[in-house]
Amino acid sequence: MELNNTAHAPLLDIQHVTYAYPLQKTQAEKDAPSPAVLRDVSLQIRQGEYIALLGHNGSGKSTLARLCNALLLPDRGRVLVAGQDTRDATQQQAIRQQIGMVFQNPDNQIIATVVEDDAAWSLALQGFPATLIRERVDAALAAVGLEHARHQMPHQLSGGQRQRLAIAGILALRPRCIIADEATSMLDPSSRQDIVALLSRLHREFGLTIIHVTHLLEEVVQAQRIVLMEQGQIVQEGTPATIWHDIERLRALKLIIPDTFTLTTRLRAAGFPLSAEAVTIDAIEKGLIGAESNY
Ligand SMILES: Nc1ncnc2c1ncn2[C@@H]1O[C@H](COP(=O)(O)OP(=O)(O)O)[C@@H](O)[C@H]1O
Ligand SMILES: [Mg+2]
């Protein structure tokens, strides 16, 4: 779903960004610049896109994610969020509200002792009227499938449910974009799939821009565009099909190739008319049944 007001400016415009973490603040080290973890990175993301930021550990994904919502500021280059520079201190709160971030560990994002209070936390802090808070929290809990748990205590929820609660807290702020930074990595396989499915649904139903940050190939098959990172730079961008095309390259970038990807590659090499995008069990099955019915 595309919104009209985005014809001019992309939601996120990352222009030639270079960033290094400050070294420990000792006088001796002050003048020596630490090595840049992001080097001349440029990327535009439109409102309503579903992007995967993919790369192995240490490639700079989390640093780039934090630059997108003014948690970090660029040393060189600039980051514009709906046209606003993240270095503009008067805009930073609004920017963080528009670009919500979900992190690895849901427990670091949960504050209150009752589910509905937790989802309401940021709104309450900003002094919104109770009726508006109630309305937004109801909608957010419904969107993540936690209405039934509203009076429970967060620690009674499963890891996957706690991560969904963290997402509800962000949704209550009505963001334009959610960045999920390895948001599934502490969860069991079925909760992982739930979170990926939820992000996909939020994209589809609400037109939310999704940036899914991960090192797992199997989590990015739903994305419209994949941005591949290596050593602080973007090394490739494209649709899943273009990215899957070169499995050896993905392997060289130290990504773990799921068995389904290998199977698709072998079946294609053996002459089965499967598309390169058919990398899930469902898609492979569909492809093969389709092929069989042609004989
Ligand atoms: N707070 C920090 N201080 C210093 N170096 C950091 C910090 N966070 C990350 N780094 C370094 O920056 C590089 C990129 O890290 P990161 O953005 O976390 O990558 P990714 O999310 O892809 O694993 C790594 O070499 C990492 O060690
Ligand atoms: Mg990371």
C-alpha cells in the first residue's frame, strides 16, 4: 500500500553516511579516529516498503538501524527521515516516534507490570488523554493478537508474546516504520515464524514500512527488497529472486544457506521448472506439483 504524501521524499534517505563508534574517552585516544564501521552508505527507503537488511554478524546492520532513528548520528553524510535531518535535535523525538525499533530481547523493552499498561507506557509518558490511550492500546493489542492477555503480567507471557507486546507498545505510537533488529533471535522456531508473519501482516494491512534486520536468509523471503551488507557497506540490493540467484556469493558473505535454498538450486540444476524464488517448502511443493501436472 503506497501513501500519497510520499511522492516527493522517501521515508528514509541515507546519504553517504560514515560512522565510527567513539573510543573510550581517554585523552590519548581522543585524536585517533576509531575505524569506521559504516563507510559511505547510501540507501533510500520509500513509505510502505518491506525491506530486509541482511548480513552476517558485525557487518554493520544494527549500527545502520540505529542511525535511522537518531539513536546514533552520522559522522559524515546525513540521514533524512521524511525530509527531517536526524541531527536536528528539535526533530529527534518525532523521528523516534515515526521509526519504531524492536530489539533482540523483549525483556529489555518491557517496563510495566501489566500488559495493557506496558503498551500504554510511552503514550502515558507523553501525557495523552486517557480515552485516546485506551483506543490506541486496544487497537495495538488487537493488531498483535494480545487482547486476551491485557490484564496479565508480562512475565507470564511466552517469549514470542513478550516480543509481540513490545511491538504493540510501538504500534500505539502510530509509527510509519518498524525496524525489527534480530527481533526473533531469542525465540523458539514457531515464535520466530509468528513474528515474521506479524511484520508481514503489519506491512500488508496497515501499509507500515518494515525494515527487518537479520542474518537469517529464511526470514527474508517475504521482503520486497533485500539490502545485503558486508564490512560496513551495502554490497548488493535487489529482489529476493536476484539475491538468491548467486548462492555461492551468499555463502562467501558467511550467511548460512538454508536446506530449502540448496534443494531449490539442485532441482533447478536438474531441470525442474522451479522459479529461483521458490525457496520455502510450500513454494517448492507448489512448483513441483505444477511441473508434474504438465507431463
Ligand atoms: N557500541 C559499540 N562500540 C564499539 N564498536 C561497536 C559497538 N557496537 C558495534 N560495534 C562494532 O561495529 C561493527 C558493526 O556492528 P553492528 O552494527 O552491531 O553489526 P551487526 O548488527 O551487523 O552485527 C562491529 O565490528 C562491532 O564490533
Ligand atoms: Mg546486530
